[in-house]
Amino acid sequence: MDTTEAPSDRKAVRRAAWAGLIGTTLEQYDFVIYGTASALIFSKLFFPNISPVAGILASFSAYAVGFAARPLGGLIFSRFGDRLGRKWVLVATLLLMGGSTLAIGLLPTYSQVGLLAPVLLVACRFFQGMGAGAEQAGGATLLTETAGRGKRGSLASLVMTGAALGTALGAVAWILAQSLPEEALMSWGWRLVFGSSLLVTIAALVIRRKLHESPVFQELKEQVGETKAPVAETFRKGRKPLLLAFFLNVGSNAQSYTYQVFMASYLVSSVGVDKAFVPKVLLLGAICGGIAAFGFGSLSDVVGRKSVYSTIMGALVLLPVPTFIALNTGSPVAITVAIVLGFILACHGSVGVQMSYFPELFGNRYRYAGVALSREFSSVVGGGVAPLICAGLMAAFGGSWIPVAIYMMVIMAISFAASLVAPETKDRDLNIAQDAA
């Protein structure tokens, strides 16, 4: 079998880059506006008859449901991504995510329908998570397979630049919403925030309709036909890279959503920061994180994925304690620096490298399934429960941040250890069936 990669088509690469960027923009926008709402207002709208601490826990529990649904989405959609192609899945997940987010904005609250309100919220969150479960894996796989050697890291990192853009747009949406009077925000302002995802969905759909399939997938289909059971084949033949990618992601994913979601609640409830300050910090963090994602992805094209990723993982093991010390000063400058560093390293920088690193770990027959399953199962153990665990530790230890910092460091140490034993994958041939690990 000839495994020589064909030269990349610049137009196809450009189209794939836009498709990956804007699709992940929508995914992250949906998650950020939901996560911010969980931290700031959902406990009052959907869980009003319990204590404030219990309300936050209930709100974060509903948030975690979306992550629990991600592996299911990864299982379902990755099966079709490796059989029918990357493009079909990227359109389907886009519609599922956008529709679920729009539905949240139309939900009745607890005061209107009682217990049915949080039930419907959890259902919408579940479907939102299902769509997200294959979105980033699809974008990363398509871009990595479309880009030429020497450019995979920088181009695939655009998926996370899109995530940063989604975070920024989500922060802007909440900044505008919080400029409304409190009564207006709690009655209809928050609904406009969720309804605005319709605009991003339409823009992404227009771009993805003209998307081409990746040349690696096209060659695979011509040579061996349709892969019948990519998910089963991943578990049977690709267990080693699957477990490796799982552990590489679990720590950084936990820290990512701790910074994006839990820190917002912590700043308001424990430090006493003004609610209006939080989205502004998230906005700056997202902008810096998006730049960092592209920068680290590009750097990995030069010095290698392994060295860049392991350096970031090592830094994140040490970051939690100084972060909390800075947050508890109450200084806007110290808080901003701490949150921005978290975004640069955990939220976007590390994942910017993952976007090319993880597809390169797997062989061509089940690459989509491998990336989706490893990332989404680890996201449940990592980011899905991280805000809930952090809130629970705060409640159990009298509001102390020390157990939270220890939790962040321990789970991060797992990813750091995995990065030390991971192989280098830069510029490997993506047409071969063998795994890198």
C-alpha cells in the first residue's frame, strides 16, 4: 500500500480551518454561556427553594450532565465519522448543539412550572453535551488530515482558537446582559443570551455545507472501503493510544473547566468580587488563550508535540496554589493575571497542542473514534465533575481553598506523568494504519 501523503489543497485547508474554527466557536459559546449562567443565576431560576450553597451544587450538577452525555455523543457520532466521513458528523453535531442551546433560552423557570423546569434544563444540557461530544474531535481530525506536514500543529490549533473566540463571545454576551437592570436580566435578558447562539449556528452551517472531506479519509475509503465498526476496532486494537490520550487530557480538562466555571463562582461567593467583573476577566482570558493556542500549536510544529505538551503539564501542576493566593488578595490585577494564566495554559494552550497531537496518535482506520472517545471519556472524569467536586470540597472544608488546590494538582499530575511517557508524533504519516504508541 502506498502511504505517501498527497500535497495539501490550500483552498480545502482554508475551508477546513474556517469550518473547524467556527464550529468550535459555537460549542464553546454554548458551554460558556451555560457555565456562567450556572455560576451566576441558574440556582435562583431553576433551584430557588434550597440554600445558596445547595443551589450552586445543583446548578453545577446539571452542568456536569452535559459532560456525562459527551462520551455517548462520541460513541454515536465517531462511528459515522470513521465510516461516512468527517463532514457529515460536523454538520449533525452543529445542529444538535445549536438547537439545544436555543431550547434552553425558551425554557420555563421553576416559578412557572415547578420541578419540570430543572428536568427540562437537564434534558437540554444532555443533548447539548451529546453534540459537543464529537465536535472538537471532528474538527481536529479533519484539519490535521487536511493540512500538510509541518503545518498540522498551527492549523489544527485553530480549533482551539475557535474555542477561545466562543469564550470571548460568551463573555461579551454576559457583559451586555449584566448591563440590564436585575429584574430584566432575570426575566428575559438571560433568554436573549441563549437565543443568540442561533446566529453562530447559522454562520457555521453556511460554511460547513461547502466543506470537503479530508484527503486522508478519501484515500482510506478508496483503498479499503468503509470501516464497518471503528468504535469496536478502537477498543480492540487501539487501547494503548486510547488510554494514553485519556490520561493526557484528564488533568488539563479538569483544570480548564475549573478556571472557566468554578473560579467565576468562587470569585463572587468567596472573594466578594462584583458579578460584573467576572465576564470581563473571562473575556481577556479567552483572547489571550486563543493567541496561546495558536502559538503553542505552531511551536509544536518546530520542536515537537511531546516537549511542548509536557512543559505545559508540568507548569499546571504548580499553578493552583499561586492562583488561589492571587485570587484571595481581592486585587483586580492579581485576579486578572491568575485567570489569564489559567486560560493560556489549561483552557486553550494545552488543548491547542492536543488538536494535532491526538489525531497523530491513532492509525487511519479509527482515528476519529480514538480522538473522540479518549477526549470525551476523560472530559467526564476531568472537566465534567471538576466544578462540582471543587464546590463540594469548599462546602465540606468550611470554605477553604486548599483542598481544591490539592485536587487540581493531583489530577494534573496524572496528565504530566502521561506526557513523559507519550511518543513524539510530529510529521508522522497519517495514511498508515499503525498507531504511534
